Amino acid sequence: MIKWRIISDEYHNIDNVLKFHRTTMHHKANISVNHIVPVLDNLIETDSINKGYSVNLSNGKKLAEDDSFLKILKSRRTGWGFKKEMSVEQLSDVLQNSFGVNCSRQFGEYLVDLRPYASAGALYSVKPYVYINNVDKELDNRIWKYDAKDNSLIFVADSDIDSINSLTSTTKFRIKGFDKAKIVVFYVANFDLIFKKYGMLAYRLVLLEAGHMCHNLQLVSTKFNYSSVPIGGFYDLDVNKSLKLEKGQICVYMAAVG
Ligand SMILES: Cc1cc2nc3c(=O)[nH]c(=O)nc-3n(C[C@H](O)[C@H](O)[C@H](O)COP(=O)(O)O)c2cc1C
């Protein structure tokens, strides 16, 4: 007769991923202003692979200089300029083209909505939350959750620019500011959704997915001539409070556009 044995299955214990996340939180010592010459780290990086056998690919076929996609790739840069105004229509252009449902596909008996970025298991477990600033009276000074299915905003909380500036080290210490940004995006992973399917692997998957989303946002912002900044240096506990996040919801990335 087969005897059932209870084993501890840490791979499927969501508390492990939440505990691990806490150990990766932003730390005061990380602030880039603490680096005397930040770019030096880039210049002195040595890659041992460069010293080995290599083949030059410089003769590869290139896109034409005036190719519109190439132009966007070339001009995508992180910038805090935030000089361009944004109407509600332009806000919709940015959000819908970055994150909105743009296709439906049959998976077996189900018709599944798909979006402009790759998603682990097509679960879309990372949700964009958006603080809006200087766009529209009704939308400004509020945090919204973006609904990708019908391109709408769901109210989350009231806020203000000082609170939003206090959430990242770059803005808290006034190295830069969100004051002229039009939107500040928070990428919030919903572990209740993805952990059931992937266990601990879910932690990697949400980081990767947020990266795809943020890159989309930067490319779309570039297309519409907006500056954009991806941001990893934020304070988790303060973000959790501002966004009213619950256990199982984790902000993994941020970005500002304007
Ligand atoms: C994962 C990640 C986190 C980042 N976090 C910050 C940040 O907290 N503050 C900031 O000013 N820039 C941040 N950046 C932007 C980088 O500084 C910028 O991408 C880098 O200087 C290269 O410049 P480029 O984006 O114009 O190519 C981040 C970029 C990435 C990819």
C-alpha cells in the first residue's frame, strides 16, 4: 500500500517570495549621489570574454538611417526634461500603445486578450498604476490603476507631487524631480495570480515582464516626443502605502514620462 507523506514544499510557499523581496529593498547606501564618479564603474568594467576568440559583425545588414523604428531606438534616452504638455487624448495614446489590449487569440476553447508586450503565461500579472500630474483637473493628483481591456483608469487614491517625489531616492533628495512629469507609472506584480502557477519562479517572471512593459513605455514615449525615466530606486514601504497595496502585491519598477 502507498503511504502518503507530507513534505514541506518551500517552492510553493508564497511567504518565501515575500520574505525574499523584503531583503532586496532599496537601501540608503545605494543612492547614486554617493558614487563620486558614477560613470567610472562603467569605464573600468572588464569583461573577460572580450579577451578570447572573437568575430567582428560590423558588416551586418543595417536598417536605413531614416527607418522610423531605428530612429526611435536611437533616440530612446533616459531624460528628466519633461517639457511636453500632455492632454487626456495623449495620455491615452501613451498608455494604450504601451499596455493596452491589441489582439485576441484562441487558446483551446478560450479567447484570450493579448497586449503589446510579452507576458509570462499570458497572465498579465503586472499591473500599471499611474499617478497623473498636470494633465487634467479630474485626473491630476490621483493614483489610478490602468485597465488594459477597456483603456480606462480606476481610481486608487488621492496623492500629491510632494508625496510622489518622496518615493524615490533620486527625487526625495532633489537630485531630480517629478514636478514637471505628466505621469509616474508603478509596475505592480500580483503574486496571488502568478504564484499559483509558477511558484518561486514567479519572482523572476514578474521582474522580466515589468522590464518588457517599461521598455515599451520608453519606446512609445520616444515616439510621441516625451522624456522618460525608468526607476528602480524606490522605497517599497512608502510605495505600498501610497498605492494601498495588499499582501501579495509588490511594486517592482517605476517610470516617469513627460
Ligand atoms: C533597472 C533600471 C533602474 C533604473 N533606476 C533609475 C533610478 O532609480 N533613477 C534614475 O534616475 N535612473 C534610473 N535608471 C535609468 C538609468 O540611469 C539609465 O537607463 C542609464 O543611465 C542609461 O541611459 P539611457 O537610458 O539614456 O540609455 C534605471 C534604469 C534601469 C534599467
